[in-house]
Amino acid sequence: MKESNYAKRRKKLLQQMSDGVGVVAAARLQTRSNDTEYPYRQASNFYYLSGFTEDNAALVFVRRKKERRVLLFVQPKNEAMELWTGVRLGVEAAKARFDVDEVHSIEAFDTVVKELLKDQDNLYYDLFDDDPLYARTRELCRGLLHDRSCKRSPRTFADIAQIVQGMRLVKEQEEIALIRKALAITKEAHHRAMALAEPGMMEYALQAEFEYTFKKHGAYSDAYTTIVAGGNHANTLHYISNDDTLKAGELVLIDAGSEYGLYASDITRTFPVGGSFTKAQRELYEMVLEVQLKVIDAIRPGITKTALQEQSERWLTEGMLRLGILKGEVDALMEAKAHKRYFPHGIGHWLGLDVHDPCPYADGKGDDTVFAPGMVLTVEPGIYIRADDKKAPKKYRGIGIRIEDDILVTKKGCENLSLGIAKTVEEIEAACRGGV
Ligand code: GLY
Ligand code: MN
Ligand code: MN
């Protein structure tokens, strides 16, 4: 992505702040155990504003009357450390690469930021992130309470994450291109899984095929832990142990998406382990698919997620009545929220740098976010009927189905970014035969 995109975002952030100092920290390396660490993944808000993928860094925003300044703090060059963990950009190269007003060593953070905080009223940082850099910045404010060299210091703390996440709601062309790339890789992986799955295979073996395909194409890996849920495991929404055997006659639900250039994809497909749907599986699958297509069709500028949720609940309720899973009258069942037994989750969520992109679903007054071109969300209706559910028709027990696509809101309606991943019964059965 062009460097200037990040600079534009920083400018926009400064416009949305009041006078004060804002701090956005890079992600920390996370310990896995003892002295080994998880693979590093940059914090989404920091990345959105910088495009920088090193740890031990921070952006600082200063706004004071007409003054607007952006400072970047990076870890300094250190030959001994670089021998072990790789080349660091360092302060001098960062000055050349980033269009910011100043670059400093992260080691100078306290000294530099303390001066910036003097005679300011507001400090913006991520209020709900426990990164030690934020605690340190608050400590700097505390120290200034008794510092005679300034008359005032920040006593009003505001959430900078909320501003950045608001900016992240409408995606730019470059961001959509990265989601498309992530989806192209994800598509290949899902088709590969459909072709490879067979009775007797372990769920984790299929998971490994996803990771292989993702990494082979330069994706970071998965955007969230892959779910490979054979049979009744599909009724555990976040089943990630993936340690059972796939069985003939059962379905397997796979929820997996690659992360490419830090952008997520999020796709669920449910298909027969042996390659052919049984009659009961097909009935349930086609009902969920019909609802998914209708929800996608309803997406356009002006609609809200609440409206989509209500609509999908109604359509699923009608579908379950048709199949004899629920009994009664639609309005009464809706009133009683009867669908929740079989469709307990949301119809979708924002997608972007995070799989559950933390962009606002409502404005400051509590009014729903109204869809506009450039927003990206998932549509993922599901029906989950546990094997021990005595109320549901016997033929449906032990079946869990979810169908999930990633949708871009456009001027005229929407575009299914994941179009082309086998989804109808015929397409899936063909993909299971290796035919796509
Ligand atoms: N993969 C998580 C979700 O579908 O929300
Ligand atoms: Mn999802
Ligand atoms: Mn998903």
C-alpha cells in the first residue's frame, strides 16, 4: 500500500482529536512459554496508521491550537540483537521511510512524551488495552501533577481506538484488494479440503492442508484458528480442538480464512465427508443456503445489521417450520425467540484487519450504523441441531451447518467477494470429486 495512505489516515485522526496528545502502541511480542514467542502480528490500529510491522514501536499525535505533529518511536539498531531476531529498521531509515514529523528511539519515549504532555488537557490512548506503554504514559501524566515546570497536564483520558476503529469502517480500494487476495487463497484451500476429505481422516489433517495452502501463497497464516468440525462437533460453535476422525455419512463444517497483508478473510463451508449429501443433510443445507442468499440480496446502502439480523431470524424460523424443526406460528415463534435454540449467533460482523473488525455497529447516540459503500461484512447463517436434541426430528439430529461469505457494500447494492467458492449442493459435490 502507498505510504501516503497511512499519512492521510494519520492526518484524519488528528482532525478527529481535540487538542491533546494521542498514543497508539505497536503490539508486543507474546511469550508462548519460557523464552519462546508466538509469531509476531502487528496491532491492527497501529498498522492501519503506519504500515509498520516491527514491535517495540509507537505513534504519538500532538494537537495544540494550530500545531499538528506526528512522532514515530522505533526500536534502535542493535547489531547483537539483530543477529538473533533479524534486521531492525532503526531511527535513521525510519526517517527516510515514514512521512512523519519526527522519529525517535523508543528508548526516548518517556523523555520526549513527558514534554509533549505539559500544558495539555487531554490524553488519547487505547483505554481498554493493557499494553504497558499506555500505563507508562498515564504515569507520565501523574508525574506532571506535581511538576512545577507546567501549569496543567492531561486529566481527561479518551479512547483513541474508538476513533481509529471508526475510520476503519469504510475500506479503501487498497484494503479491499488485500481482502480479495486473502479470499483467493482461502478459496483454493476450501476447494482443496473438499477434494481431500475422506472417511477416516483426522480433522487436524484437514486443518494442516489449510495452513499449507495459506502459507504457500504468502499469507501470514490463518486469520483465526481454523475450525474443522466433523458431524456433531459442528454444533460447538468455536470447536478448535480438531482432533476427531471424519466419518462417512457425516458432514464436516470448516470455518477457515487466510490473513493476507494483515487483512482477514472468513469463510465457512459445510460439506459431506463422503462427497454426497444425504436427503436430510441436503434439506437442511438448502434451507440455510436459501436464507444466506436472501440476506446477501438484501444488503445495500441504507440497511442496518439489526435489520439483517431480524430478517434472517424470520427466514430461518420459516425454514425450520417448513422442515418440522419448530412448530407453531411464525410471529409467536419470533416473539419467543424460538430460533435461538438452533441459530444462537449473529448473522455477521465487520471484516477487515481483524476477522471481527471492531468497527462501530452504532453511533454515539446508539443509532445503528447505516450501511454505506466500502463497508465489508460477513453473512453467516447457521442451523445447529445437537445429536442429543430430543425435540428436533430424528433425521436432523447431529447436523450443524453454517455457510459464510464476505460481502462488500457497493453503491448499487453489494458484491460477494467470495463468489466462486463452491456453495450449492451441486458445486460442493463436484468440488468433493475434485472437480473445481
Ligand atoms: N470465524 C469466526 C466467525 O465466523 O465469526
Ligand atoms: Mn465470521
Ligand atoms: Mn467464520
